[in-house]
Amino acid sequence: MSLGMLLVLLAAVGVVALDVAVASPWTGLLVVLGMGIVTLAVAEQVRQMLAARRKDAGLGGVMWFEVALLLALLGFLIARAFILGDAFDGPLTARRQAAAETYDLVFTSLAALAGALVIAPERTGRVLLTMSQRPAMMLIGSFAALISLGSLLLTLPVSLTEAANTSFVDSLFTMASAVCVTGLAVNDIGATYSVFGQGVILTGVQFGGIGIMTVAALALAFSNNSSLQSQLRYAAMLDARTVADLRKIVVGIVAGTFIVEAIGASLLWLILAGDPRIGDASPLWTAVFHAVSSFCNAGLSLFPGGMGAFVGDIGVQAVVMLLMMLGGLGFPVMVELVRHGWRRFVRAVKPSTPAPPRLSLATRVVLSTTLALLVAGTVAVLALEFTSGLRPAGEHGIFHRLWSALFISANTRSGGLDTVGVGGMRDATLLFLCLLMFIGGAPASTAGGIKTTTFATVIAALRGELRGREPELGGRALAPEVLRKATAVLVMMGGLLMAFILLLSLTEDLPFLHVAFEAVSALATVGLSTGITSSFSVAGKLILTAAMFLGRVGPFTIALAVADNAAPRSRHRLAREDLPVG
């Protein structure tokens, strides 16, 4: 970093500290001038890097990162200038002054990052290149980068209905909930954020739901500059044998996602058009937002209090529930079901056609386990809440109570949209819902949790041990590797859950079971809430943010990212010996 750039940054930090301490229009003017100088300095750094890139192609990733920081700095400079204009018109309110301090501190942090980035651009470029070649590291880095960028955008005035709503912690929490397709919210999405802000949130939901790795694999598969080794790594990640298969898979995932969401949005638009419950909101935008949120299992809604206004609306709930269940089944299962159904149709039309092959074991396990959990959840909620938690739907009769129980049970797969309010349910019901949320949906889906196949594998191992037989599912013996992986996932997720519950119990003075429910909902990326999310402290919100992030990227992915994959495998095996357990 040049001496001039360092002096500019130090001067900017000093001016910001002065403005935070004194908080007058004139110190605000100094801050805006300092922000302008820093922005120009960073722009000059970008110009120099652009010229250097012509000689060193490895600086491409660093340069675009610096460009993104420059745009963020420019946005916060404009936002701070608007508040400065209000300060000269009259004293700022406490919330607007807090917004000004947020802009000052975030701008200073971004400026320091932009300055530090040019200390060793070549080394930074090599780090980014290494991350792009390792899918696990790319997954973690991409999610973190998207959450950071979205949080900055949500902090800008253009994303808010009122600048006084600015809170970087709330923006960070909301964007993490969107990208990690969780659904927990500390404020009313529809009332707090403008259409632009809602668009930023929906973009995070779409990228998080469809999978950042899928988007990266799509770009890599059609890139002419990527190495064959990198393409094959991403192909293995998506269970593709060749690069050509990789292209077909990622194109199918992206196209299938948009087709299903378009159909769901069209149905919701037809239902919501002219509906007084959406107020002055656009029916089309409302339909698109909730279709994407439902299919991606995000659990975010533009309505105050979630989907409570639609507790008796079978049409809206049916569309939303179908989208959630499709998203929770996973792309491989959906593709296999479509192919299987098409082959059966062809055979029905033309009997001479060979019979379609049997569904794979993975698909059969996902479907049977999902159905069993859905039925069990419906029966349990209906039995436990027949006279209490489902009372808002009680006036509609037994059918609507049953439907409400079914809707809640489906949401525990990772949907997160609530109609009757789980906060008023009994402790026994909340505990059972925690179990269903912890299990989650299918692998390679938009759902979270330990996954249905992990749960089925653990149950199969338990059943086999009690019977003294080899673990089996669907008439097939399970490989030892599957049992080890299921056990590892269960232990890691259980350990993380206990750690987050412990931390939240230390930071929050709230009912323990409700706090535990929020922790399970965050880690399993479900989004169901007892209504206490907005009451959490700053520390509690940050803990929930970490839980959502770890729950989405997965403990196994993190373990793979930090593991030394280059270490050679041992060719010998230690002697086995029995150990008493239980």
C-alpha cells in the first residue's frame, strides 16, 4: 500500500471517530469530504490494477473484487451525503444519527479492506484461484461473499422504506436468512424494505436455493479459460461423469427451477389478483416473491406475521406447499421422477415399449421417508393442538384443522411459512417440531437439516443392530461408508446444535424452549419461529446468523474444506479389537 493511500485512510478514520464523538453537521461535512477522497483514491487503485492486468492475467479476480468494493464505497458515500443534507435542515433524530454512524463505520471498514487488498495483489489472486479450484472452499467463500454484498446493499437508503431503519446487524441477519434459505426475520420484510431491497433479498434466495455451486459449475462448464481438472472437480461434486454431463445437469437444474417457479408464480398471481389481503402491493411481484421463496424453502414472506392471513385459504396453501415439497425433494429425485413418469406414459400409449427401470434406492428412500415424516407430523400436530394451537382454523371445521396441521408438518421439511402461529403451541408440540426440523429434507435440495436419507440410514442401522442383521434399506444392504457418513453428519449437527443452544441461553433472557426452537430452526435452515426473533440481542442475532450459515454450507462441507485432501491414503489397516459400548 502506498504511503499516500495509508495517510488518506488514517485521516478518514480520524474524521469518522470525530464525527461519532461530536456528531455535528460540520463534522458530517468533513466525513463526506473524507469519504469522497478515499473513494477517489480507491478508484485510482482500480485504474492502476486495470492497467497491470494487461501484463498479469492473474490479477483478474482481485481487480473485480476491488471494483465491487469501489461501488460499495460510492453507494455509502451517496447515502451519507443524503443524511448530511438532512442534518443541515435540522437536528437528526436518534435513529437517523445511528444510521449515519452505521454508514461511517461500514465505509471505513470497506476502505481499509480495499487498501489492504492492494498490498499483495498477486498473492490474493493466487488465493482466489485456489479457492475456485476447490469446490468446498468455493462454496463457503461464495456464500460468505454473497451475504456480505447483500448486507451492504440492504443497508443503503434505496433498499429501505425509511433511512431510519438502517441497521447493519439486521441487514446481515436478513441477508444470511435469505442466502441460507432459512426464513427467520427480525423485521417485517414488506414494510421495512423497498421493492429494490426486496429484489436484493429475492436474488439472495434464488442464488442460495438453486445453489451457488451450481451457478459456478454452469459458468465453469461453458468457460473456455477454465482447466479440465477444475471442470472435473465440479462434475464429481454434482455426480456427473464427464464435462458434457456436467453441462446437462446444471442446465437442467437451472431450467427446471425457473420453470417450476414460473408455474407456481402464475398460479399464485391468478389467486391473489384483486385480493384485498395483499393491500396495495403488486399481485405479480407478490406471487413471484412467494413462489421463489416457497420453492427454495426460504420461508420469507412479504405479509406481516407470515402467512397468517391465508390460514383458511386452501388454494394459496396448496400451491405454496407443493412448491415447498418439490424443492425439498431435491433436483436428482425430481429429474428421476419426471423421467420415470414419462417412460410409464410412453408405455401406456405404446405397450410394446420396454418397462421403465425401478426407481433408484435414493429416490425410494427420500419419497418413503418424506411421506412418513409428513404423516407423522400431521397426526402429532393435530392430536396435540386440536383444541389450542389450531384454534384460529377451528371455525372452519375438522378439515381445515387437518389441513393446517398438514401445512405445518410440510413446513418443518424446511419451508418455514407459518399460518397459525407456532409460538402459541404447547411445549410438547414445539419439541416434536424441533425433531422434524432437525431431520429436514432430501440431499441436493433446497432444504436443510441432517437430511431424510441420513435419518433413514441411522434408523436402518438401529433396526439392523436390534435384529442382529446387516443394515438394509429397500432390500439393499448399506455400505459401511454410508453408515460412517450418516453417523458423522448426525454427530456434527448435534454438536453444533448443542453449542448454539448453549450460547443463546447465555446471551438471551427468554424462555429456554423457545430459544432452543429458534436455534434448531436456524441450524436446520427452516425459518419457523415462535415470534421472538426480533427480541434477540445483537449477540444473539449474530449467533443465529452463524447457525444459519453453518447449517446451509453443511458441517461435512466445512470438514472437507479444511481437510488435507492431498495426504496419501494409508495402505495398511490396524488390527481390529472389540470395545464394549452401551
